[in-house]
Amino acid sequence: MPPGTSMLRRLRGSRAKSIAIAATVAFASVPAIALTAAAPAQALGNGLALTPQMGFNDWNAYGCNVSESLIKATALAMHNDGMQAAGYQYVNIDDCWMTKTRNSAGQLVPDPAKFPDGISGTATYVHSLGLKLGIYEDAGTATCAGYPGSLGHETTDANSFAAWGVDYLKYDNCNNNGVSAQTRYTTMRNALQATGRTILFSLCNWGQESVWTWGAGVGNSWRTTGDINASFSSMLSNFHTNVALASYAGPGGWNDPDMLEVGNGMSATEDQSEFSLWSEMAAPLISGTNIANASSTTLSILTNKNVIAIDQDSLGKQGTEVSSSGGLDVLAKPLANGDVSVALFNETGSSATISTTAAAIGKSGSSSYTLTNLWTGTTSTTSSSISASVPAHGTVMYRIAGGSSTGGGGTQGTSGELHAIGAGKCLDVPNSSTTLGTQVGIWDCNGASNQIWTHSASNQLTVYSGSTQMCLDAYNNQTSAGTKVEIWSCNGQANQQWNVNSNGTVTGVQSGLCLDVTGASTSDGALAELWTCNGQSNQQWSLG
């Protein structure tokens, strides 16, 4: 959203629709929380974090002992040890990098003893390796360690970051003077946008003020929890908070349960669980360990490409809990190619067998499914049961292929009428037209082919079949409220991908907006469009 945009209201048809600029919709998924939560914010739209960001941050391992030499050594290690090749991109400086006072121009000053070449010199080195540099500041009067904060200095500081070549800002929440987080973080968002440099914006307000409901309109990720530490209990607490918020995450904006503690003191089994769960939840993968001296075990966990592929899957779904009983958890995450990732997590202190079924995790239509264990690489087949003996505090992770995917509670693979709940009618191609660009609308349900829609494994909504098959399409790749929804030749582009969500909405993967009956009309022929999700009945649909 452009800086300074204010609340806008437009009256259409029988009622007004309001667009809350900082609280529009993100990509919804399947957890029950989505049934009662306020609609989350639309993705920021700066083109970054279309998959969760991956990188390093110095705080967990080094605290205030940050320096240019540490950042350069870490960047070089990432370049040489396989982390960069595995997808880690950002090398992030945390607190304590600056002097205790601003200069006479009111600018932040890198500590010359810690950063003799300044932040710009450090950035130049990091960029020379093909990596990107991140920095830390605080949305208060002082950082958590007592250095100058950015509250009231947002424009000056954003300009400094841009001039230095910074690519990522972690923005903390200490000493905030009681000013609302949304106000403070939005101010910095606007300042970053005004620099003209594209900077990934990571909101670190510890899960306060229900940040997940507005974070996507402000930043590329948002902390959903308090600070993590290198203990199983801390990791478990953050997991429990974050896993319930899947409906708020999607391309461009991610729930962040805090940095990885892999390599910092938990057991290898617990490290593997954290990495599995963070990847299953489509969380940012920000390593917080001593990379230059990491053990082979730590590196093997951090660079497991099969698990990373789950985190980085282009469909952008956060995995959700299929079941959780007695500390035995099953998570399922639909993937772009129709596979489903399953994590079997044992919270308890004793080994246990954890089981689920293909149907429960969203698979159907086959007598045999292929299971690939993402940590061992072994494969097996099953007709239905998915089961493993899981060690205490451990996680077994499978990729399930075969059959069709229903998205772990969604509708992929389902065909039928798409019922407009508010109007009691069906989504309809007027006059059974096959003309490209025909805008769809609603009509009395009649079961004709122009009202039968199929939600494909690749998230398309198709109508007709064979040579006349068409896809539901957001006109001209537009992502603004009021964009018409039409039929077009299927081409696999993002404006033809749709999430059919458990809360009754149908959202565009590209825009994050809801499929909407214009003006809440109940009349035959009323047209469909994209609109800001608002929970009203003209945005409620049922497929089948």
C-alpha cells in the first residue's frame, strides 16, 4: 500500500464495503482459528519473501558481541559450507552495532571499533559473495540493549539503511513509549518504501497486539511469540503458539516463531524437530548459531534440501495440525505439485508410534501412495496408513505423493457447483459462454456444465472440459479491490490460482483478495469480482 493511504469507503449496490488499508486479507488455510479471527492483512507487495526468508542472525550465539569481522567470517562460511547453496541468503546484524549517540545530523553511527569499514563496507563484502546484508533497529526510543532507537527518526534511519546497501531490517519493540505497534511499524514501512530501495521488513514485536491480523500489510514477516532460547520447552512453546496461526501466512508475509536454535545446545533430535516444524510451518529459517564453527551434524540439519524444499514450497501454505493428542502431533502441508508434507512430532519424553491416514492429511484417489522420509531419504508405499516410531522429542517427516490432494481439509480434486452462500445461487458463466474474458456471475443453480467447477491440485478453478476448458482468472493480473473475475485459457499463472478455504472464502493466491458477489446482490446475473475480505455472506462459498 502506498505511504499515507487512509481508510477508504466505497458504496456499491445494496451496502457499503470498507477497505481497511492496514488490515486486508492474506492467504488463508485450514485451522479452526480462521473461523473466528479477524481477516488478516493483505501481503505487503514489495516482491520479497514470496517464500520464507532464509539467513543468519548473530544474536542467539553472540549477543552484543557483534562486529564486522564476525559478519564477514560468517558470510564467508555460509558461502563455502553449503548454506548459501541450500538457499540461505541474508547475513543479519543484530543489536549493539552502533554508537550510543547519533551524530550532529541526527543519524545513526556504526561503532568504528566494531565496524571499521562501516555498515556500507560490510555490505559491499557480503554482496561480493552473492549474499545480502541485514541490520537491526528498534521501534522505540532505544534498542533493547540501550542504543538509539528509531522512534521519531524513521525517515532518517531508513535513508541511512538504504544508502548503506542494507537488504533486510529486523525491527524490535523495546522502549516503545506505549505507542501502538501498528502505528510505529507502519511508519517505518512507509519510510523504507520512500527510500526506493527494496528492503525486507521483519517485524519483531513479540506477538503483541495480534500482529498476525495486520502484519502482512506492514512487513514481510512478524514475530508471533516471545524470544526463543536453546531449550526444548522454549521451542515447544513457540511451536504451539505459531502453529495455530496458519490462516494468516502466505507468499510475501509469514508467521515467525523466532530464530532457529539449531546447534546451540539442544540435542540433535530436538534440533531436527525444530528444523522440521519450522519448515512445516513455512516459517523464516534464520540460523542463530556459530556458523563458522558449526558441527557437521548442525550443518547437515541446516542444509537438508528435502526439508528446506517444504519450507520454500511455492504454494505458500503453512502446515496445520491434523491431530494433536497426548503430545503426539500430526501436521500436514499441501505442496505446489500436489504432494503433501507430513510431520509426526513427539512432544513426550518416551518414544511413541504416531499414525495418521492419507485421507486425514488430504490425499485421496489412489490405492497406493509413496512416502519419502525427508531425513533418511528412504521410500515406502502405503494404501492409507502413515505411521512411524518417533523418538522422544523427535520428528519424522514424510513427503506423500500419489492420488489427488485436498489440501489437508481443503477441496483440491473436488468438482461441483460453487455455491454462493449469501445469495443461494451458483457461480455461473453467463450463457455458457466460452469467450475469453467473460466475467462470471451468479445464477440459480441448475447443474449445467457452465456451473461445474473443479479445484485442481495446482489450485486452479476450472470450468468445462477438454478443448473448451477454461480457468477462473483475475483480469489482467490485477490485485486491486474491484478487479473483475473472468474465464480465460488456463496458463498456470498466479492470477489463476485460488485457495478454497475452510472458513468459506475463496481467495486469490496472487492478490489475497476474496471472491465476492458485487454489492452483496442476490439477483441472477450479479457479477463476481475481487474484494477485500470482510467476513460478509457475499464472500462465502461452498464447492461440491
